[in-house]
Amino acid sequence: MLLTAITLVLLAGGVFFFTVGTIGLLRLPDVYTRMHATAKCDTLGLGLILAGLAIYSGISLNSAKLLMIAAVVWLTNPTATHVIAKAVYDSEPRRQQKGVSGGHD
């Protein structure tokens, strides 16, 4: 009974963060804030959902696999977001500042 309640709380928290990330993706003004909202919410939402599923399945090979998936997502999602943000920044046209000479690109 207690494990089921903990599982439901974790799953509900994960769904909440996925929902907030989706709203952030739709409502925020530029690419950087959208990426920030989705990366944070996806990472936390998936982590909570996988933790809830691991608790529900008990100590087993399945729960170990779920926790390994969570670890991979926690490493790759922020890294991928950083690379995408860097690519967007590099693709924007450079804005020249007045009075600055000899800049390197």
C-alpha cells in the first residue's frame, strides 16, 4: 500500500513536470528559454517517472535497467541541450558594436 502511494506520487510529479515543460515550450518567447524549460522539465519528469516505476517493480533486474536509463538521460539531456544552444548561438548573425575594432571570430 505504501509503495503504491509513493509510486503514484512520483508518477504524478513526473507528469506534472512534463506538462510544465510542454507549456513552457509553447509559451516562452525565444529558443533559449524554451530549451531551458524543456530540458529541466524533461530530465526531472522522466527521472521521477522512472523512479516511480523502479519502486513499483521492486528490487529486480527491471528496476536496475530503469535506473540505468535515468542515469543516461541525466547525462545526455543537459549535454544535448548545451550543444543545441551553442549551435543556435553560433548560427545567429553577429552584431557589431560601435567603436570595437580588431575583434576575432
